[in-house]
Amino acid sequence: MVTIEFTIMNESGLHARPASDFVMEASSYKSDICIRNSSVSSEWVDAKSILSILGLGVESKHKIEIKAEGEDEVEAIQNLKALLEKNINEKTK
Amino acid sequence: MQKVKGKIRLSGLAGAPGLAYGKAHHFRPVEDVTISRSSNNDPVKEQSRMDDAVRAARAEIAMIKEKVAHDANASEAHIFDAHLTFLNDPALIKRVSNAIGQGLNAEAAWSDAINLFVEQLEKLNDPILRTRATDVSDVGQRVLNHLMGRSNAIDLEPDEPVVLVAEDLSPSVTASLDKKAVLAFCTALGSATSHASILAKALGIPAVVGLGEQLLSLQEGQLVLVDGYNGRVVLEPDEAELEAFLKRKDTDRELAMMDRSNAFLPAVSMDGYRIEVAANIGSVADARDAVESGADGIGLLRTEFLYLNESNLPREEEQMRVYAEIAAVVGDLPVVVRTLDIGGDKSVPYLGTRNEVNPFLGWRAIRMISERPDILLSQFRSLLRGFAGSRLHIMLPMVSSVDELEEARAIFDAAREQLKTEKLVFAQDVKFGIMVEVPSTAILADHFAKQVDFFSIGTNDLTQYTLAVDRTNQRVAHISSPFHPAVLKLIKMTIDAAHRNGRWVGLCGEMAGDPLAIPILLGMGLDEFSMTPASIPSAKRIIRNYSKAECQKFAEEALRFEKTELVKAYLSSKFQCM
């Protein structure tokens, strides 16, 4: 199992477009992937579920944790991290 | 409610044009029907019922989405994309099948799971996330209806089409209305710019909205006349009125056919003045509609659609690609683009909008530039590049003082300099103008005219700001009218000031397509009328029926009255309203 912690930096948090990009990426792995909003001590939810992710209410500056377990767990976490860094934390110009 | 000789008249807002006569049918969005709940069911059977219902709902939504994308515009279609994603959600599916596996019936399993997500979303702090709750319950209801053997196509007799009466209609319900079963719809709530009205226009269903709660007390099956042009509804009309109405309806149908065949001919007044009749658009699909409706140009390209539903400022290349697509559709026709017009009524965090007590008097539109010149700079650059080969006109929204214009102009010049240095291809000979929608700008029109190439009068906002009235507020909406003598006077002042300085003037509010307004605007000397594409053919016909000289007299006369009602009464007596 691989786990990372991440702080969401962009102003609008994790919803709409970023959330659905995240779900699409997560869905492309065989591993079970879970996510929680540690800032509000949420439960772990399925990272492949847009409804669950929206329900986490991730706002800017919130800390999230992601864990993956399965044959492609390392790759999954690496790429999800890269996606968060690239898309979600993209600073407004 | 105004009672005249036994007839009842209701007046609301024109939602979508057209005339209809038929029996009223109340549509109530599924009341809280008790959902059956039983245990010890056969899981295999229940799961297969569940799967069938989801599949049917998915097919329905996909159809609606296609219809909306084709008939209305892309931004309305997005709503249904989200609905489709929800249906595929693994957490939702899992929760439902677990419950079914334990013997719960499909209805209860489904509605429990949906309610859980809806409640979760409703509890969140973020207002945007909270609005998703409505979408989730909309989808949930659709599936539930399938499970319970209720049609989502609204229970109507196809043999006897009806006038649908409702408190309000959701986008998903409006989009699935069948023109053969629904002659028109009337709603107690809603405005001319709500989803329901926009979709009704696109679907060609006449609609009157904002009729107030009293609408809901009318009886099932009562005969009603619906006038979607003027936003009026008459209950139980007498014979004379009905006959006149049906005659008007026939003429309306014939006219519409004639209008369509003449749409591509220019609008030339009887005394030989060629008037531009242009389109208001807000997407690539709209641009196609505009061209197909015979528009002489695009009089207003709203650009907000590029910024809403985004989480970051759209990249220059992204913006440019959309502009280039529109440029390809409109070809040689002139295009007037309005720069970003967003404020605190919409939440777009990356732009820095905030919840404001008074968003329409707040930090919005051109007022963003001193804090965020980068937004305007990137928009100018993408416009100049995307419309490189077009007859591009750029205008600034909500200008209220000359410094704003000067500041924006400096950014515009900077954008051009940058593109030149970077050796990029961009539009040359671009015309620069402003919207006249704040009274101060109309009053100082002479000063502004010296610094711009053209004006475009935005009558919706000009009316709101001149009369200090919010037309979406049901209690005061009746005060709001572009026919208020003060608004008419400001329009006249603006046109005169522009012409004194050799500039042209367009008008891009709803007023431009209003048959009562067209003759007097023509008389005041308006050079360009810009409206929703569907109104173009009829507006062209109206212009062809008048001479500018006679309209000048009508305009002078109309400007003499001191009350909105008197102006309207005068105009109605002069121009048969169709």
C-alpha cells in the first residue's frame, strides 16, 4: 500500500473540472484507491467516485490523503500526485 | 389578478415567442410519493430491475443532451454531462447493490443512496458544491421514475396537446418537453433569461414565465390563451377575443414562414435605409444559428462561457481556439465581442469574485481591470489572434467613466505591441467600442464618442441602472421596462451624441427584437439591432414595413409621454403587435 499527503493550493479547491479529472485518472488503475480530507477528518472514500469526492468538500488549503493498494499502486500514486501538482495546483496566471 | 368582464388576465414575462390556445394542465414535479420499502426480495431480480432503470435513464439523458447541444447551446448541455457521470459512479452503484444484496427492494435501495449523497452535498460550505445536490436529486428522480414505471416524458396525452402550467420547470424537464404534446408552458417563477426560457426558445415552444403564484390556482382543463410575445395569459377568453387571437395565430404562422424565406434579404426601410440586423450569441453553436437565421453580423458575442465552469483562467490558446472556431462560422460578417462581464452574482474564485451584498453595483466587468489587468490582457491577445482574419470589433461592458476606457485602451495597445514583437498573426484594423448601459455613460456620451469607434446600448442593464430595479425580483419587476420615458430619453441621447461625432450605434438588449420597439428605435436613428437569432427574420420584416421618416415622428411622439404605460399604449395603438 502506498500513501501520500497533499495540500490543495488552488483557490477553488477540488471540485468540478479538477475533481472529474482526478476521478478519470484514478479510474484508469486496477488498484483500489481511496481519498480522505484530513482537514475535516473525513472518512476514506473511493477515489473513483465523483459523488464521494465532491462530498468531501475539499477547499483551498485543505490537506488530503490518498492511498492505493494493488498491482499498479506505485504508478497510480505517482501519476495522481503529478496530476494534482500540474492541474490542480496550477497557479492562475 | 385583473378581472375584466369575467375573463382573467395574468401578465408575466415573455419567456419564448409564439401564440397558443388550449387546455391548461398542471405539472407538479413528482410529489413526495412514498417509496415502497420491503425486505426479503430476490436480489437477482431487484438488481436487474435496477440496472434496467439506470440504463433507461442514461439513454434518456444522452438523448436530452444531444437535443440541447443541437438546439440550444453547449453550456446548457454541460448540465446533462454531469448527470451522466453521476449514473456511472462506482460508490453509488456499490451502495445500491449492497442494499439490494441484503434483500431490500430496488426503489428503497436507490433512493437511500441518492439521499445520502444529496444530504452530504447540501451540508458543504462551498456554494458551488451545494448546487450539485440539485443535479444529483434530479438524476435520482429520473431513475426512480423508471423503477416505479412512471414516465419521465411528463404524463401527457399526445392526442390532445396542452398548455403546461407549473411553478417552475427544471432544465431537465424543459429539455424533454415534446412540441407535439405541449402547446406552450406558463410558470409562476422564472425570468426571460432562466434555463427554462432559453430552452423553450431553442425548442420553439411558446412560454410565459414569472406569472406569480396566482397562476397555480387556475383549474385543470381550463381554456387559456398564451401570448409568448408579450408575456400575457388570458383564462376563459370570450368568443370575440378568442376569434381575434386565432386569427392572429394564423397570420403569425404565415408570417413566420414568409419571414424564414426572406431572412437572408437585407433589412431596408421603405425609404431606402439599410439597417444591420445582427445576432446576440454566446457559443459556437449560437454562431451557427445566427448565420442560419440570416444575421448581418454578430452584434454581441458574450464571452463568459469561456470562464464559467473553469477552475483556472483559461489559457490564451484555449480562448483563441474557441474564437477561431466562431470566426470560421461567421466568415466575412462583422463580429462585436464583449469582454468578460462577470461579477459577484457568479462565483468564479480564480477571477477573485466574492459574495457581495450588491453584486450588480460591485466589482464586476470592466471594474476588474485595475486589480486584474492580466485577465483583460489575455482576453485581448486571444481575441486579436483568434479573429485574425475577421472584421473584429471589441467592446467593454459596464463602463461608467472615461478613465476605465482609457485604462482598457492602454492594455489593448499593449496587447497589440506584444503580439507584434512576438511576430504573431493578429487582427488588424480592429474597432474599439463600449457598451452604454450605465446612465453616467449615456449622459456623457459626447465625451465617450470622441474616444471610441462605436457604441452598443445594453438596454437590459441600462433599464436596471436607470430605474434602480431588479427585474428578476417578482415584487418590483413590473417597474422594469425599457419603455420607461427616462430610458428612452437616454437611448436617444446616446444615439444623437454618437451621430454628432460620426460614430455608429447598436442596441443589444431584448428591446432590439421587440416589435413595439423596433419602429421607434429606427426612428431615433439606431444603426444596428442585435438580438437572439430566432428574432432576426421577424425584425427584418418589421424594418422593411416602415420608412425611417415616419418612424422619426413616432419616436418624437413616444418621447413626449411621462409614464411607461402611456408610451406603451401609444405604441400599441400605432403598431399592431405580433
